Amino acid sequence: MASFRNLSMALVVICTSLPLCSCLSGNLGRTEHYELVPPHSSASWVAGQTTLQDCLSQLGAPIDVWESPTGGSVMAWYGSDISGWSLTMSVPVGQALSASASYSDIQDVDRGVVLFFDPGWVLTTWSEGEIAELVREGRRRPSVVE
């Protein structure tokens, strides 16, 4: 509902401002960022039994790897496949001054999975969703190797 309201408001502003525009541009596009994690990929995982090898054979190489606070490893697989449109309008308001407005319905959000492994490379837990939120759970500064 809020998205429809935003779109309606953007269209009203654009339509009423069209006679004043000196530049109006639109863009329709699609962006792919890494590969999407297959849906329901976690259905075969069992905490305490699934190994790193099982996960690698199913998902391929992880995009990010870091040390977990518990001494194990954390690995992330994610991607996005988005499409949408945007509109930009520019209106002169003075001799060397113009105002511009833009609207876009494109939301570039990577979705994926973060897997937590113990030091023996056995899966302990995992989280799925927006990757920016998920990586906050397991980030920690690397420790010194002795």
C-alpha cells in the first residue's frame, strides 16, 4: 500500500511539473549480483551433522568467510536479481541553477544464507534473509595465528 502511495505521489509531481521540465529521463533496468541461493537449500541441513563439504557441494564456494566468536568459521552465500524503473526530472529555477527530483522503485538488497561451523567444520546453525542483517550476527575481528 505504501509503495502504491509513493508511486502515485511521484506520478502526480511529475505530471504537474512536466511543462516546466528542461530534462526528463527514465530508466528501465535489471541487475544481477552474484548467484541467488537456491530456495529451500537449507531443507537438507541438520545442525551437528551436516559438514562443510556437504554445504560446498550444494552451494559452491562462499562469497565471504570470517572467524566466528566461538572459534569456528562463518560463511556467507548471497546474491540478488532485481529489476525496476527510475525517473529523473530537472527544472530550471534560475539562470545557472536547476532543481531536480528522482524516483526509483529499485531496491538493491542481497539475500542469502550465513552458515556457522564449529572448529571441526560441522554446521552448528544458519540464518537466511537479507545479508546485511545476517552478517552482523557473526562478525568479529580476526585473531592472530600462533
